[in-house]
Amino acid sequence: DAGVIQSPRHEVTEMGQEVTLRCKPISGHDYLFWYRQTMMRGLELLIYFNNNVPIDDSGMPEDRFSAKMPNASFSTLKIQPSEPRDSAVYFCASRYGQGNQPQHFGDGTRLSIL
Amino acid sequence: QKEVEQDPGPLSVPEGAIVSLNCTYSNSAFQYFMWYRQYSRKGPELLMYTYSSGNKEDGRFTAQVDKSSKYISLFIRDSQPSDSATYLCAMSKGSNYQLIWGAGTKLIIKP
């Protein structure tokens, strides 16, 4: 079975541009998480969905960040406008069931904002 | 102060050594404890999971939880170069709560 699929794997863009990151969770998983990982701050939870509904977006740093999950097999994280401090690796993870179940991560999108 | 503290390393040991990785935490409500392994340019993957206190063993890996000291450990026996990765601890208060992550410890096993 395919794991969590993220695209693109790498994104380099200039400050002020819109960035869209995409995620396809594992089929049948009902939770989806977006994380950001940097050397300074480690792994930070940005937002998570349950059955396509956003449950907690308190980790979203600013209004420039938005996330959607239009259906069970697709989610996007959008940054508009992007800034150099948004440079990080963004991970999507999915999980089946409650919090004691493992989260399955994609390989991430390495984002560089120039 | 962070809820979960983890030394970022790097920790460098020779092949075959026993490795000890640790996390401390401040919230006594944590019940579920996990260790994830992250290879370079990959996402984290679950390695070990324990509930409440005690030990759990899986092959060369042993996870230990000491709730009285708010301290968890991951031991790797007969370490191999393929164990070189970043190890992240994560924990939660219950099944309806999300994971709180440590910063990760970078482990290097020298051949």
C-alpha cells in the first residue's frame, strides 16, 4: 500500500509568491496532520483534520497560512505571500483512529523562500 | 520551559556499542510514549510505543518509561551504522490528545 504522498519534494521560490503544498494521505486514514520542521524549532504541528474537518489550527503561524482538505484523499497547505522565514521542511502525516495510534509521515516538502 | 526536553546531540558512538537516548518531560498527565526514527531527507517513522510505565523490547531496541522521574529512554543494543538517524520522542496525555514532540537527537554510529 502506498504511504503518504507529498508534492512537490522541493520548492524554491521568491519572497511574496504563493506556495501550495499537497498531500495524499493513506487510504482509510481519518486524521491528517501538517507539520513544519526546522533546526531551531524542531517539529511543530500546524493544523490537523479529522474526517476532512479542521480540528485545531492553533499552530498556524499567521494568516498567511491556510490549509484545506476538500476530500478524504487530498489536502493542501498554502502560504500567501511567502517570506524567507517560512523556509523549512513541511511534513504531512496521516493516522487511523485515536491518538495512541501511529502517525505515518510523508517524505516532506523542502521549501526555500529566497 | 518546553514540555518535552531532548538533547539534540549529535551523539557519536562506535559500531556495536549500546546506545542510550533520553527525554524528560514536565507534564505528569502524559500516558502514551513513542519513539520515532527519522533518516536524512525522510519523514519520521514509528519505532517504539509504550503506554504508561515499564519496559518494552523489540529486537535490539528497548523503550523504558519512568513516570516517577518523568523520564523516558530508548536503548539500542549492538548498534549498526544503519541506526544512524535522528530519534524523536513524542508523548500525549491520552487518545484524544495530540502528540508533543521532543527536538530529536542525532545519532551517528561509526563503523
